[in-house]
Amino acid sequence: MKNFFFSALALSAATLTFAPVANAAETAPSSIQQTRLTFLDSQSKAVENIQQARLEFLENQTKAVDSIQVTRLEFLENQTKAVDDIQATRLDFLSNQTKAVDNVQQVRLAHPDSQSKAIENIQESRLEFLENQTKAIENLHETRLEESARRNKTSLR
């Protein structure tokens, strides 16, 4: 009985000694799992936050690239308009120069034309003068012939 008593006492002592440890061992796995789940949840939230931040960054970059492209297109359109304006101005300048050259050529051609007309008028005046002189000489000759014929008639009479 003594053995039995000591055995029972040893068993009781062992039970009392290991009971809190066993109890703690039973509660420890659930708290470890809870801690793991909490850690995994926080990591998942961190990953989601990082992904969201990356998406926002990419969206901002896309918006920035789009606005840069719009700005570049506007710049190119403005350059094209400026080039078109420059070309139009150059064409106007060339048209004005062509008109000026045409006007100069008309003036240059008008001067010889007016000189030719003046020469023709001078030649006509000279011809008229010569014709008038010829007529005057003819009239003078005719008058002299008539005078001579009249004198001959009077002398013959």
C-alpha cells in the first residue's frame, strides 16, 4: 500500500506538474495560428497597399506621359503653323517681287515704245515738212513756169 500510495502521490504530482504545461501547449497552437493569421493578414494588406501604390504610380506616369504627348503634339502643331505662315509669307514676298519685276519690265518696255512713237512722230513731222517743202518748191516752179510762159507770151505778142 505504501507503494500504491507513493505511486498515486507521484502520479498526482506528475499530473499537477504537467497539467499547466499541457494546458499551455493546447492553447499555444491556437494562439500561434492566430498570430500567423494576423501576420499573414498584415502581409497581405501590405502587399495590397504596395500594389495599390504601384498602380497609382503607374497611372500617374501614364497621365504624365499623356500630357507630355499632348504638349509635344501642340508644339508640333504650332511649329507646323509657324512653318506654314513662314511659307505663306515667303510666297507673298515672291509674288510681290514678281509683280515688281513685271512692273519694272513694263516701265522699261514702255520707255522704248514711247521713244519709238516719238521717233515715228518726228519722222512723220519730217516727212510732212519735206512734203510741204516739195509742194512749195513745186508751187514755186509752177509759178516760175507760169511766169516764164506768160513772159514768153507777152514777148511773142
